[in-house]
Amino acid sequence: MNFYFSDVSAFLQMGKHGFYVWLCYGVVFFIILLLALRPSWELRQLKKQYVAAQKRKHSSPAPRVVVEKGNQT
């Protein structure tokens, strides 16, 4: 079986284009990783907001509005 590259070093260099090739692979992998993790981060943030809203709702009663009737003359 013949391989295109003679050794691992030649594979990583890819004929002097290795830096750009591996940089592109790294950028794409990083973007895919962010896209995969973002929903879990947003879900965690929504859960925190929901818990905070529930605490606010149950910790203090709603303010009462008092309407006073004045003298009508």
C-alpha cells in the first residue's frame, strides 16, 4: 500500500500548505464546538432566569393599591 506522504512530518506540512490547512481545520472545529455548546449555555442561563423570577414572585407579595376617596363638594 502506497501512502501519499512518506512520514508524519510530511503529512503535517502538506507540501508547505500545512499551516493554512491545519489552521482552517482548527477554526472549523472551534466553530462547530461553539455551536454544539451554545444551546446548553443558553439553557443554563434560562434556568437561572426562571429560578430568579420564581424567587421574586414568591418572596414578596404584590403591592396593594389604595384608593382614597376625597371630599366631593
